[in-house]
Amino acid sequence: MPMPVLDVRLLTALTLGALLAGPGAARASHMTTAITVAAAGKEARGVSHQQERTRRAKTQREVAGKLPVLVVKPGEHIQLRWYIKNLRPTKLEKIIVHTFVKTEAEADQPEAMDPTRGAVWESAFVQDFTPGESLSGQLDFQIAKPGDYIAQIETRNSPVPHEHFSRVRIHVE
């Protein structure tokens, strides 16, 4: 039985769309991350981004210009909540989960894991993620010094050539 014309056109459109989108478009993400900071009834939420390992600092700077911002006063109570999930149907082993709040200048350095430079708070741990497994955490803190800060969760040591991160800016007036 011949295929109806509508189906052939739809199939052609889908095929052309897939070809034009390029090889990376069909690639599924292996993890997702999220971060939220809240204070005095306001909040800012960061969504998951991918970054090629060789472009880490550049990618984060590009995203920084579009970050959600939470404005607080010095010493105001801030709550940070983070979330990470394995989207793959296979186990992800030895993933480093790195979460921090740093001055914006220090957060954009190629290696932001030095806790002695600009850190208000920082944590890192290694985790194996079973398929569909997620983790979340919460932190309450204050920032006394006015300025711009970055709150971020990121992965390291992924089995693919990119990592995931979510970040928001905290502006202390």
C-alpha cells in the first residue's frame, strides 16, 4: 500500500530538519542541574547549561551576562538550593559535584576549585549516579561584603566531553 502524500512530506521535513540541525542536536544530555537562591521572599533560579571542557571559563562568562540576579542587603539571610539528576539509562561513576558561592571575579577563573580565593562557601564530593538518580541540597548563609557573587553547581569528571552547570548572580548592595 503506497504511503499517503502527507506522510511523505512530513518524513521529508523531519529528515531535512534533522540534517540541518547538525550532529549535536540529536545528542541527549546525560545530566541536568538546577540552582535557586532566595532571600526575603525573592528568588533567582539558574537552569542547566552544557560546557565543553576546553571552553569552561569562556562558556561560563558567556552565560554570566544572562544570569538571573538576586539582590540582597549585606548580612541578609540567603537560602541556596541545588539539584542534580542522571538522565542516562546507565550508571555514571565518580562524578564530582562541585557547589560554591564565590566573588564573581574568582568564579570565572579557569579553575574555580581553589577555596582560598573568593569563596563564601564551597563543597565538592564524588558520587556514583544510578539511572534516574537525583540529589539535592540546601544551605543557609549570609554575605557581609557588598559586591557581585556567583552561586553555582557544576559537574566534573563526566564520561562525555562536556560538563553541566547552573549558576545565578547574587548582588549584595
